[in-house]
Amino acid sequence: MIASVGSAGLLLFAAGEEAKVHLTSQTRIVAAILAIAFMAMILELIRRNRLQERYSVVWFVAGLGMLAGAAFPGLLTIVADLMGVRDTNVALFSIVLLLLLGLALNFSVIMSRQAAQITRLAQERALEQAREQADGEQNGDRPGRSEGQSSRSS
Amino acid sequence: MRTLVFIPAWNEEASVTEVIGDVREHVPAADLLVVDDGSTDATAARAREAGAVVASLPFNQGLGAALQTGYLYALREGYGCCAHLDADGQHPAAEVSRLLEEVVADRADLVIGSRYRGAGEEVEAEPGEGDDYKPTISRRIGTSVFRFFLTVATRQRFTDTTSGMRAANRRVMALFSENYSPDFAEIESLQLAVRQGLRVEEVPVRMLERAGGSSFLTPLRSAFFIFKGLIVLLVGSFRPRQVEVER
């Protein structure tokens, strides 16, 4: 039983090696629809101000890539050949994986930048507050000084 | 020379008043700033009551950001030199004034108070001032690892790499207010200062046991701490030298 399943799997594997493109027209249509829906979603997010344009570019490129892959399956074969990968599925998965990895890294970079900006913002606010307190105490030291006078002098 | 002593404090309402009083007594000429690092207790209020100027960060940003705030304040308000010490009462203010002397005399740009270097040589123990500092085992391991790597990275001998008691002049303020890692303030700042050609010096100081609370270092945390520190040192060694700090 197990042996027969194993041999069937082996046969399938061998068959896969010969036929380079596995995409049936059905999967291609599904992929194209998904890609279009994905890009529509991105447009909608931008329209509602939930996504900034500058961060949408990368997702559009991804959507277009998906669409291109669905429309021209031959592209994938070319890419797989360039990568030296015999199985186009493996090529597809590794490309997607690498892209996602790059995106995640890109987010970490953006996050770090924003964290630094937030820190500086917090510091500026704290400093302003401290300066106000220090100025106030300085003015308070001098007797007979009213609010109006201190604001005129500064 | 106008002097600023600043104290980074995060939820230290129990000890901050005492530390401020200590600084007032031993460094009477200095202005006092408490950098409240997003405390959720009454640290800021206590500090104001005690007569310190308080810079409150709206949320907790970590020690590095808090220290940088202090350096920024000192730089912008035109102080000639500044010093900082921990708010938990480990650092006697009398020692801070000794660090400041080194900076005022222009023998160094940045002076680190070291609890390990030459203990007992230059420091006269004042009786009745509390126990001497006794480090825990995990801290001792971490300290020696950092000591080794920082010595390799800077080619200068440092004994107390994580000391939070320091004094600095305007060159250091200018450097630290722009470049200060929020993640690894102590180690990276030393490396940075040495690489920028600043004179960094260690002065032996006496430190006390923590007055309250416990150290945040557990073994696992220590390991993470050390690992992060090594990354910081490694990256720091390859970072381009910035434009020479103006002399």
C-alpha cells in the first residue's frame, strides 16, 4: 500500500519534470482575478486614506507581477531557467518568498526610521516643557513681575 | 562654567527626591534636570517638588533616549559641561563632582565613573555611607564580556562599560545629541566617542547597592543583552567616521 503510493508519487514527480508549466487555464484565470481584486483593494485603501501612495507602489508592482504570471506562463519558465531551477513551482515559490522577505525587511527599515522620529519628537516636547519650567522659575525669582511683563520681555 | 547635572528616571518616585537632595548638597553650583522617561508613577511630581527642572518624555523610550534628551538640553541651553547619574540611588553625588572636575580641568572630554577600576586606591571610603557595591554573578559575566570586546574595539582599556555615571563637555554633548543608539546607550556611546577621537577617561568611583527595586537582569535577559551589545559593537566598528567634532 505504502509502496504503491510512493511509486505513484515518484511517477508524478517524473511527469512534473518533463512538463515545465503546470498552470492550467483554470488556475491562470483564478490567479488573474485574484491579482485584479488585489490591486482594486489597494486602490480602495488609498481612496479611503488607509494606505499612503508611497507605500502602495510596491504592492502594485506585486499585483502586476501576479497578473503577468497568469497571462504569460512562459515568463515563469524563462525565469526558472535563468535561476537554473528545473521545477517552475520551486522557482515561483522561491521568488515569492524572497519578495516577501524583502518587503518585511523594508517594513523594518521604515519602522526603525519612524521609531527614531517618534523618539526625537518626544524629546523635543520634553525639552520644551523643561525650558518653560526653567524660564518660569527664573522669572518667578524676580519680585513684582507679572505675566504681561514676562511675555513682553521674551 | 555652567554645569548641568541630569538624572534619567523611570518610575523612581521612591528614590528621586533623595538623589536630587544628594546632588544639591555635593554639586551645589549645578543646575538640575530630571529626564522623566515616561514614568507612570509620581516621579515627575516628586522631582519638581524637590526643585529640579523636569523634562517628561510622553512615553517610555528607554535609557538611551532619556540620556540623549539630557545631552540635548545641556547643548541647547549652553551649558559648558554636564554629568548624569542614575536615579535609583546607586551613585553618590559626591563622586559626580569628582568626574566633573576632570572635565572642567579639560583633562578629558568624557569621564566615566568606574566601580571596578582601582577600587580603594584613590577613593577614601567614607564610613557609614552604606555598603560598597557588590555585583551579582550574571552582571559580573556580562561586564567582563563587554570589557573584553570594547577593549578590542576601541584599543583602550575600559573596566566599567555600562556605568551610568558620566561627565562630559560640549564636544560630547554635540556628538551624543545626534548619535545615540536608543538600544544600547552605554557601550555604543563609548565606542563612538573613542572613534571620534575624543578623550575618554575612567575615574574610579564608589557605588552603592540599589536602594530599592531589583536589577532587571535575569540570566536570559543578560544573554540577550550581551548578544545585542556584540552586534552593536560589531556594526559600530564598520560605521564610517563622521565629520570630526569641532574642537
